[in-house]
Amino acid sequence: MLADDLPLHISRNRIMQDTGIIRIIRRFVVRAMIRLLTEIMESKSGDDYLLYMTYASNIKRGVISEVGPNQEQLKNLLRFSSNRTGFDPFDMTSLAAYVERMKEGQREIYYVVGESTEEVKRSPFLERMAMEGYEVLLLTDAIDDTLVDEGLKDYEGFKLVDISKYSENMLFGESTISEKKEGEARGFEGWIVPLLRLLHKILEKEVSRVVRSNRLVESPCAVATDRDSMSANHERILRAYPLRDVTCAFARNPVAKVVEVNTGHPIITKLGRLLEDEERQDREEIISRVAWLLYYSALPSSGFIVHDPHPFIEDVHSILSLSLGQHSGFLFCK
């Protein structure tokens, strides 16, 4: 059926009965709207920001639900903040502009999802990315998790990658994290592997793995999720639903957490030296308390919610007691 086949006078009952007419109307309206939005966004007349903020959710829903040419055109209308364009909403970037600025050899589009720009710009996963000069998109809308999971999996042949998920194959320059690890393995200090194993034994009820990180600079550790698991932000959104089925689903299939440890951080280095000190009979007890403290403090900075803060508070009190009490020689006081 073509547009010329549409009758001039269409009653409400006729439309409800004839789905072919509805499909034609929808197709032409969608194309006209995409064309109009594209013209305004490309004109840079000053109204493009206000227009996008007004229709951003609709555009993202379109990317999720549409297929084919319409979806690709809607992707060009998307705008995001990034760590390179700044955090001013007026400085948002398009995916096309991001691709133009990509570093030589970069094969993926990086992003991180969070509740707010203030939160994601302090994400520990941005530390190494920023130092290496990689641009990372900052996604803060509630619909963004669904957007990247269902509609925006790639753009112009470049796959979108969530940097809050652990992957040994994430690129840094011309080599991957796994290649760097293999090259640096010869320089491993003796305490690193035993410490990682001990930390995993301590935290095994909460995490699936404890690994050495090559993308943390200032933070002692961070909590990532497995590549095939949902993100911390997605978990937060789902837990907000007051549905018993959602809670039961988390109990059956909890998010697989991966603790990434920055072995160059002073706190971790002191833990390693403490582990080697066989004269300290209480070393494993101290490492256990510090491990839980580091884990609980890393959860919110990594995008997770601490659902039960009482163990965290107890660990803080224990550390203070150890530091100020009879264990005056505790590692933080040395």
C-alpha cells in the first residue's frame, strides 16, 4: 500500500480496523520527524540543545525500538557528555564527533553509566583512561542502560564498551591489558599473588574474582562486574522496583563482582609487606579487616549501593581501635 492509496476522509473506526493505514501513517510521520530533527540539530542555531533535551528520551526509545535506516539516523541525533568535552550540558558530543576524535588504533567506543554526572566523573575506572587520553562517554539517564544493551550496541562498526565491566582485552594504546600483564608478570613482587589469593579468600562470599588492575591510578581498588553481568547502575535501577520477583531474581543470580586491586597503591603495598612479615601473628586479621574496609569503600565509588552499612561501620571502628589502641604499630601509623 502506498501513500496515494490513503483515502482523503478517514474515520476513527476505519483507522482502528485497517492496520495497513496505521503503518503507512506511522512510517511517514517517523521519517518526517527524523528529517526535521536532523535539520535542526545540524543547523546549530542555538536551539539544538533545548530541542535535544526536550526529545532525548523519545530519541533514545526510538533507537531501542526502531530497526534499519531509521535506527541509524536516530543514532546520529544522540548527544552525550564525556570526560573530554567537559561536564557542561551544552558541550555534549555526538557519536560522529566522538569517532572523529578517537585515538589512533582505538577500536571501541568507551562509556560509563551512573546516576549523575558528578558521580561518573569521579569513577575510578576513568583514571587510567583519562591518563592515556581516551575519551569516555558519560551516560546518566535512567534509560541509558537499556539503550546500550538493546539499541546502541555499536556505531559505524565500533562496538560500545562499558568500562565498569572487567575485561582483560580492553585496549590501552597498541597493547591490551592482558598483554601488559604478561609483560609485567616477570616483575611481580613476591607478595602480589599470595595477597590476591588471600583477598579472594576473605571476600569470596561477595565477589567472584580478585585481580591485579592495570587501569587504576589513584584508587587502591575498584569493584567491577563481569563482562556478561549487568552493570552496577542497572542493578541499582532494578532494585528500586518494589517487586518481589526482582528481589528473588537477585537472590538466585547475584551480580558477579570483580575486585580490581591497584598493586602500586601505598595501602596495597603495605598490606603486601605485612603479609610477608611472619613475626606479626595478627597480620591476617589486620589484612582481613582492611580488605573489607577497602571493599565497602570501593562499592559506592564504583557505582554500587551499600545495602547494609553496619559491617562497614564496624570495620571503621575496628581499624580506629587497632590504630589508636594496643596495636599502635599498625600499618597506617608506620
